[in-house]
Amino acid sequence: MRIAMVGLGKMGANMTERLLGAGHEVVAYDLSPAARKAAGAKGAVVADDLDHLATVLEPPRAAWVMVPAGEPTDSTIGALAQRFEAGDVIVDGGNSNYKEAKATAERLSEKGIGFVDAGTSGGVWGLTEGYCLMVGGTKESVAVVEPALRSLAPEGGYAHVGPVGAGHFVKMVHNGIEYGLMQAYAEGFEIMGAADEFDLDLHEIASIWRYGSVVRSWLLELTERALRPGSGFEDIKGAVTDSGEGRWTVEEAIARAVPAPAISAALYTRFASREQDSFANKLLAALRNQFGGHAVTLESGQQGLETSTPRN
């Protein structure tokens, strides 16, 4: 199919490349000329602006918006809606608040434009590993973009989870769980690091736990990578940011009277990390860098250590 990708950052650029590799035609647009040029070099059709993008697409037109959540996403969807017509579909693949999805869908429906909220997980590894896609929307709207969804996801990694809003809701909870898992690994390794009498090799332990252990996971693989000698781990400052979805998950737990002590504690620990430095928080920061390419703060105060190295 032919689909537009609006936003060519870490995620959007890699998703564009994966779609092209699967035989789709991608119309690529970004505010950055350099990002547009890079996408064109990979084989995408480069749009100079949204007017050009709309004319290059064929009905039913489909555009995937992959820009930061909030105003950038809202304004981009609004701009596309001015150029799209009945039967066209707009996908929000960012970490938007699920509560906003219904209102967005209603505004678009006034012109007969479909809306799909696609919770997207995979980070910088999605290009080679595929993206887990949790999708909300009507059957009709999802059907328009389903060929792209199936190409972006690995086998078994895509589901139409419910109506508009369901995709972002499931992705929100996914990220809340991620907070808790990362916190457990960070705390466990800090406990072992404090056992000076054993002189434990934490990298070695992370490495062997990947094979046969009941706590093995992709996050553990990234822990092993973060702790490798020469990885730059010692230079990371243990200050961990949060992107919003952990907060929203805790807020939902409170609103629905669902106990979520592990996720809540992990969120509060991130708040505390900005006022103190610790081994656990250094590892949390390193893990966010490993799976999502998020920048870390070095002891020097500079930003750095972004990684996009494929996993073994």
C-alpha cells in the first residue's frame, strides 16, 4: 500500500525503512530537510510539505503521524484533516493520552475521515525486530491501514484491541508495567552491587540470567548490554525522567480503585532520582537509552550515550 509517514525521528525514520523493506510505498515528510533527504535516500517519496503529501497519496489516503504527543500531534492531525477527505484515515502512533483519542476521532468524523490510535512499542530496535502494535479504531478504519500494520509488527505482534482510545490505553498500561520491571532489575542489581564481600561481577550475572532463568527477558538482555565493560555506564548520572504514561497509569489505577503499588513506587522513584544519584537510577537511565535511544545525562552534565546497536 501507499502510506504517508509524518515525523521522521528515531521511530518514524525506522518505521519508514521497515515499510519500504516490506514493499510498501512511503510518502515521507518532516520539518527537517535533512530527515526528508535521509528518507528519500532509503527509497521513500519525499513530500515538500503537507499539501504535496496530500496530492501524492491516492484515495483512500492514509497518514501515520509519528511526532511528539500533545500539541505537535494535535496540530499535525488538524493540518492533515484540512487536506484529507471522506474515507481517508489518520493514524496517531505516538504516546498520546487515550482520553484525547475519542475527541480527535469525533472531529475527524465530521469530514468522514477515519482515526486509528496505534500504541507502538519497539523503540530503536523496531526496524529489525518489529514493532508491537496495540490498535484502536473502527474495523473499517483499521482495515485501510492493516497491510502496513502487519508489515511493521513481527509475527503475532499486532492486534486490533478495541474501539478508538483502546490502543493508547493498552500502550499506557504497557509502559506502566515497564516502569515496574525496570525498577525491579535496578534494585536487584544495586543490592548485589552492595555485597562487597562477594565482589560480584554484575555484568556476568546479567549475562547468565539470560539463559534459563525465570527472570530472563528483553529488558535483562539490555541490562547485560548496559553493564558491559566499556559501555560508558559509569559516566551516567542516575537521574531518570518519565514520559507521562507511567503517571497516567497510576492516575488510572487511582480512578478505578485498582491497587498498583509496584508501578506507583517505580514512578515515585523516578521523581526522587532527580534529587539524588544512585546505582539503581544509573541503570534505569541506561536501560531507557538501550531500548529507546533516549538521551542520558552524563556526570559532566552533558547529554549523550545514545545507542542504536542491533541486539545479538
